[in-house]
Amino acid sequence: MTLDSPHVSIRDVAFSYGRLRALAGVNLEVRAGEVVALLGPNGAGKSTLTHVMLGLLAPQAGQVRLFGTRPQDAVARGQVGVMLQDTGLMRYVSVRELVGLVAAQYGRADRTEDILRDAGLADLGPRRIGRLSGGQRQRVKFALAIAGDPELLFLDEPTAALDVQSRHAFWQDILERAGRGRTIVFATHYIEEAEAYANRIIVLQEGRVVADGPARQIMTRVSDVTLRFSKREAREEELARLPGIVRVQGSPAEEGHWELVTADQDATLDALYGTGPSGVRGLEISRTSLEDVLLALTKETGH
Ligand SMILES: Nc1ncnc2c1ncn2[C@@H]1O[C@H](COP(=O)(O)OP(=O)(O)OP(=O)(O)O)[C@@H](O)[C@H]1O
């Protein structure tokens, strides 16, 4: 282990459940302070990858290192916090007792109230776990993940079941941790959260990494833009000849209403407007969303 070891390093990792190949040659490195979102359709391998990163599943091929050492050793040193989808919680203890117990294992019993506050549980300390709502239980799982103030946090769908306020508070806490050099890897189906809070997005599809980079970089992979406008005297053939055009659609419901998909917005608009009056009215430009890009990247298997 060296000071500048990546927090996570995965090389050529393959994992199969019997004959079902869940991860096929995954490579990635995550460094201190990164907030990484794992995206991908159901069954893409996000949870399997998370389990492999934690040392809970041993890959049949390849190597996994956390802080330059075996995942189990990093976990034993208290460097890793984790929130998995299907962990159960003791039902008959109070929120404060459970969080305090885990905090004590990290030598942080005196920080129990801070942990409860950070997880949005300040008012729920005396409540029995068995009496909590789904979103409240989710916050307890988060409290347990952060109890040791770990350098590396793995969160599997952390905001599932959280209401709007809790989500907001959760992300503020995550950003504050990242600002202190903590590393966060989370799997999610909320694309807008990945776009807003992750500085890197990794897209998995059938156990392979099909995209890896900042949201903006991933979005440039599909650079098409849609232009919508009205133009009375236009003909379809004429619009199709504009530079950059990928596709032209007229609106059958509204004559003279057009939708152009272009790969070169500037060239298309220059030609459309030309030098004189264009007759174009009500122009709307919409960029491809990250959701469109993900659908394009993961559509091959029709999930
Ligand atoms: N315990 C298991 N035994 C057998 N196959 C499994 C097991 N867990 C997962 N799989 C299979 O491995 C593949 C990857 O599953 P995984 O749970 O990692 O996907 P995921 O991306 O986390 O999906 P989701 O978005 O639905 O949580 C799927 O085809 C799944 O059916």
C-alpha cells in the first residue's frame, strides 16, 4: 500500500454465477475524492461488481484492490463503509442503540449523535427499528455505512425510498464527504442524480463497462440535437438536404410543423436561416439527454 494507491483498482475482473457470466473483463480505477455512479439496466452487473469490490464475492479471474490491498483487509482496517440493498436490521433495538453499537466498534461511540444527525435521524433516536418506514430504515442503513467515517463508501441504490427532502440532505452529506477527500461509489437507477452529483459515471451493460467518464463527456458520444419549428413553405426534400441532417419529420397533426434531428446544429441553423427572412417560427432546440445516451448505449439487448 502506498499513499497514492487508488482507492479502488479492478483489473480484468470476471465473475460468473455458475454458467451465468455477470462480469466480463471489468477494468477501472477510482481515486480519492471521486464520486462515481454505476449505471446500467437491471441485471447489468452493478450489484455483483459492488460485492466483488467489497471482497464478498471472489472473482474467477482478475484482481481487486482497495487502497492497494485485498478488499477484506481494507474492510478490516475500517476504511470501507457499505450500504447494500438486501441487508436486514435488528428489529427490537432503537435507532440510537444500533447506530451507537456500530459507532463503538469504530471507537466513535461519542459521535453517535453526529452520525444520527448526518443521516437525518436526529428525531428518531429512541424509535425501534421495527417501527420505521422504508425510507427511515434506508437512512439507518446509511448511518451504519458512515458510522466509522470511512475513506471509501459503497452505496447500492442509496436513495431508493427516500423522500425529496431526505434525498437532498443525503446528497449534501455525500458532497461534503467528497470535499474531505472521501470516495463514494454508488449504484443507481436515478439518472438525474448521477448527472447532478457524480463527477464520473460508469455504465455497465451485460457485465462490461460500456462508458466511463464525466456525464458531459458521455453525452458527447451522442451529439444529435433536435430542432422543432414551424415553416409554412418548406418541403421535406429541401430540409433533408440541409447540412448535418440525420432525420426529418413532419408533424401529420400540424401542417408546416417540422422536427429535424441534426448532428451539426450550427451548420443546419446557418443554412436554415441563410441571410434573408427564413420563415422559421417558434424554434425550439433540445439536446440529447443522458437518459437518451444510456438507452442508446444499452439498447442492444432490449432490457
Ligand atoms: N445470487 C445469484 N445467483 C445467480 N445469478 C445471479 C445472482 N445474483 C445476480 N445474478 C445474475 O447476475 C446478473 C447481474 O446481476 P446484478 O444483480 O449484479 O445486476 P444489477 O445491475 O445490480 O441489477 P439491478 O439493477 O436489477 O439491481 C443478472 O443476470 C442476475 O440475474
